[in-house]
Amino acid sequence: MAVKVVIPTPLRQFAGKQDSIEISAGTVAEALSGLTNQYSELRRHLFTDEGKLRSFVNVYLNDEDIRYLENDQTPLKDNDVISIVPSIAGGRPAPSFCR
């Protein structure tokens, strides 16, 4: 099955500056594995040393969070879209009147 994996802007530098990649895979895990095999620098940004998806990396299949499906074992169909969305934290403290 051919699926599209959307690469977020902060990770594009590790994926040949591409905004998306076409991958043949049967599950989300296979798609992410194929992606990191093709672009090995992405692996450390997506996975822990134990091979688990990092807690701050959210993965969506057609706008649905895979945690509410079958996680990385979620099956894929032709033309599905996988979106990688890293959590963003930080910013500046709230103004004193908001505390």
C-alpha cells in the first residue's frame, strides 16, 4: 500500500528537506520504519534508544490519533496520510495578571 507521510517543518532537515514522503507499508509501524530506514537521521528524533516512539511525538492517520486506533499496528490503506506532529513546549511566562 502506498501512503503519504507528512514531515513536520522542524524535522524536514533530516528528511532531505521534503515536506512529505511516499512509502509502501501495511501498518503505521512499517511506514515509520521505512521512513527512518530511508532517512536514518530521523530515527533519533522519532524513537527512543529502545525503539519506542518518543512520548512527545504524536502520529495521526488521516487526522485520527493512532493512540485511539491500534497504535503503531494500525493497518493502512492506499492513499492514507500519516502526519507526524511533535509536541511543542516552551514560550514565555504568562503575564502577572494571568497568574
